[in-house]
Amino acid sequence: MKILLAIDDSKFSEAATNAILTFAKPKETEVRAIHVVEPPAPPIGAQDWGQIPIYVEILKEERARANDVVRRTAETLRAAGFNASFTVADGSPKTEILQEASNWRADLIVVGSHGRRGLDKFLLGSVSEAVARHARCSVLIVRLPAN
């Protein structure tokens, strides 16, 4: 089985990783962790963020943090006996997760849910919901218990 684990650096992603560690069989499962760095829209008047040197540095730092997150997650999965790899993508998380799942031919996508509702969900969108609606494979959305 091939599982694509979509993560960020949050407790929700940690819960998604723990779900794989709990339910998947290491010798029968290959896992790829993905983190998507979403660049914001450039400010009005700028052709693109490449025109703003500080943005280039910020994006470079964000990619380095993302790489660290997926590397550490892959190491955790490997320590548990899984065949694990990782990747970092740039773009829309919804689009890039679905594209990676398709290209890699994932059997399952696992993603943590931030549990956004109402205005937050409307303004920020729901990655887990979009992935579940459009994926060509099964999707497991891991939620944390309500407090």
C-alpha cells in the first residue's frame, strides 16, 4: 500500500502521522510525506515576489523549515519500520497534494484536519475537504478530539 501523508508543522499533522503508525502495517506500506509551501499573492504593483529580495529569503527559510518537517516525519516512520520518503512542493496545498497522489499513484491520502468552521473555513478554505472531494484514491482525515 502507498500512503501519501500531507503534513505541516502542527499537532494535526502529528495526529495524522500517529494514525499511520497505529493502523498501517510497516512491512506492507510505503509512505511519502509531503509539505506544500504556499507562496502568497504578490503585492499590488509587483509583477512577482522575485522583485522583492526579502521575500526570496523568507520563502527560502520556509522551504528549509518544510524540508526539516518532512525529513523528521520520514525518519520517525522509518524508525517504525516503514519504507518512507518525503517531498516539498510549492503552490496550492490542495492542488499539489492531489497532483503528488496522482503522480505517485497513492492508494490512500492521510491528512490532519484543523477543524475550521464558519468564516475561517470560508476565508482560508479546507485543504482536507478539497482533497477528500477531488482525490482519485481513498482519503483519511484525522481529527483531534474536541476539548
